[in-house]
Amino acid sequence: MTSSRDRGHGERVFRQARFRRPQDAAELLLVRHGESEPARIDAPFPLVDGHGDPELAPEGRDQADRVAERLGAIHIDGIYVSNLRRTAQTAAPLARRLGLTPRVEADLREVGLGEWEGGLFRKMVAENHPVAQRMWAQERWDVIPGAEPAEAFAARVRSAVERLAAAHSGERLAVFTHGGVIGQVLALASGSRRFAFIGADNASISEVVVAGQQWLVRRFNDTAHLSPAIRSRDGRRHRNRGR
């Protein structure tokens, strides 16, 4: 983008300009929930509509406070969460700070993992189960038995984004959701492979600007508000395996 101005003697110069959100566009700040409690095979997570519903771990609550400090410094018009409690718990500090009541958009819930719900997904991925290998290779969640079909998940996420954008033209929203959903939104926006954006860290911020049928990716996995220890406990980058 460029802007112009006169320099003297009638000469015009053209500077690079910063991005400006189209007037009628919606800006969605996609915040992945904070770290959730560890999975234990002998004590599966409770389910909500078939989806695992763990609470935040203590580390996740600290991450939620850091998100509130970061986003509390800018104007936010509304806050949305999924129907799974880890998103509401992550949003709570920012909601208190801004005096906003989070609204629930159920279609922002995580991809359905079928027989691997309740925490089993983490075990299967950690053990490099053959089905997990196929999942990464084919970039489809639905190789997991009983998991949500890929096309249905993409349609659900698209519908949720379109609803939010239509209801909040010209506004900025903080949308607290899940790693799989963030990956799907950015894949839809960019036309990338399904799993190109899988790997958002807990409490990271990604951003899309939605102007009608045009979706613009503005950032992915912004963790500037998190300490290095929270960003990556072992100092290495890794796939999104928390769910």
C-alpha cells in the first residue's frame, strides 16, 4: 500500500502505508485457550455434546491473565467464546477488565475427535499411534474413528466466522477458541493445506480481517505477551497436541 504527499516544487512522493481495515470489515482476534489440565486415562475429561471439556491448568490461568494485559490495552467491541469451558475461563480476565460479557458461539468449539475424545487424543499422538501418523500425513482429523468429517468441520467454522463478521461490521472482536478452529479459519482465509496453520500455542493470538467474501490473514501465533517458559517449555517448536 502507498500514500502520497507533495514535497516542494510540486514533486509528489509515495510512501508505503500501513494496513487499514476496510470500514465495513470485521477484525477477529483469534485467541487459543490457555493450557488445559493434563489428560489421565483413568479419569477422562467430562464431555459436552461429545467434546472433551477440561478446565484450565494453573499455567493456563496465568496465560489468561497475560492475554488480558495484552488485549486490555486496545479497543475491543465484543468477546466470544465456544461452549467449552476452557475458552470461557481464558476469556474471563479480559472480560472483567473491559466490562464485557462474553457471548457463546457453539460452532467455535474444537473439532470433534470421536473415539479419541476425553483426553485419549493426547495419548495416541504422544505414542505416535499409526492412526495419528495417518492423520498428520493426510491432514484430516476424520481418520480418527468417529471424528467429525473434515468437510463438515470446515463448513461449521466458515459459518461461525461469517455470522460474527455479519453481526459486527466495522468492529474488533476477541474470539476465544481452539487450535483446530484457528487452523481451519486461517486455512480457509489463505487457501492453504488443511493443517498448514495447525500449531497455535496456548493463549496465542492470530488475526483475520473479514470483508464480505474476502478474508485477510493479518497474523498467526502471536505470543509476544507470553514468557519464553510458557511459550515452549522444552525450548523447541512442536505441533499442536494439546487439544
